[in-house]
Amino acid sequence: MKTLLLWGRYAAALASGLAVTLKYLFKPAITLQYPDQKRTLPKSFRGLLHNDVSRCIVCTLCADACPVDCIAIDRYRNEKNKFMMTKFDIDMVKCIYCGLCTEVCPTECLTMSGGYETVTDRRTELILRFVPAGQAVPAFDMAKGGAK
């Protein structure tokens, strides 16, 4: 008698599993053929970070807000007492895509783009360098409306 009850339970579990399978059998497929077809991303998607260096005031708020220290900024003051940026690097290997750095940016020059394809076999390719090596970029002057 006990074995008959056990077999009844097994049959009920099998029937419920097959019911789920049959329910989805006649629905259209939702599989996308990536990379030929790509999903449309919502506006609030947190993708790769992008910095518009021409609007950056080099305040380092983004680097201070980052919980994993993936943003590295080097700056100095020139002879006119204006900030010059020599380094603005973002290590996307460390980034946790939290968006805290974009929230604190007063000029909104640091944004999260819709990019998400970052496959590479070298970690150095995932370090985004926004200031070319050996160059200094003047900070954005908010009073004048641009870097001068």
C-alpha cells in the first residue's frame, strides 16, 4: 500500500513538471541570437563608464565616492593656479557598476553608457584612459563656461 502511495506521488510530480513543459511548448521562443540580435536596454542601464574630459573640473569627487577605488585621477596646479589633469583612468575590472561616481559628479561629465561588451583576454585593455599619456588637460572652468 505504501509503495502505491509513493508511486502516486511520483506520478503527480511528473505530471506537474510535464504541465509546465507543455505550457511553454506552444509559446513563441524568446531566445535572441546574440550577437546578431541584441536586447534593447532600458535608459537606466548601468554600462561602461565614460568621462567627457572637456567638462571635467577635476574635483575628484567621483574617485572619493567609488567604494572599490577603480578611478585614478592625477592633477596639479599650473602657474596660473588652474587645475591640469594628467591622468583619468577607470579600471573596469574593479568597477562594480554601482553608479555612485556618476551621482556625485557636479558637471555630469562622468556617465554610464549603454556599452556592456568588454570581453578581452588582457586586463590592461579594461583600463579606460581618458587622458593620453604625457599630456595635461586643463580643467573645465565653470565660471567661463569652458577650459581656457
